[in-house]
Amino acid sequence: MTTSDRLIASECVVTRIVNGSTVLLNTDTGRYFTLDEIGGRAWTLLTSASSIQEARDQLLSEYAVVPAELMRDLERLIASLRDQGLVEVGRG
């Protein structure tokens, strides 16, 4: 996976906002994945941007964060989302 790749929400994922949290449901497994407000924003950007880099750049413009820390956090989030079957990686 590279920053020029993009994330595609799996067809089995249903997304809802509940009390400020983003709840993702994998309808194939019945497992829930909950994201806080910032994680929810990252989910929205990662699954709508043309690349991981574009999503990262937008998050950098919205939050006061060290770029390297943000990238590490995004890599962990993406790995978790992939492990849960919630996203697929599209090649950039």
C-alpha cells in the first residue's frame, strides 16, 4: 500500500453516526467497529478522497498534528479497517 492508493469501503459495510461516533457494521460478520469524531472524519476522507495522500493532506489542514504522527495513526487505522473487512485498497 502506498499513499497514492485509495481506500474503497467494502460493499458489506454500513455506516451510521451515533452520538458523535461513527459506527461501521460489517454485515457479513455482524461485527461493529466504532470510531471517535476524529476517526470518523478520517474514515470519511479516506473513503472519499482520490488517494490516501489527499486524505492525509486534508486532515493536516483541519487538525494540529505532526505529519509523521498523523501518517502512523492513519496506517494503524487502515490496517484495522482492512483486518475487519471494512475497506479494500485501490491502486493509485
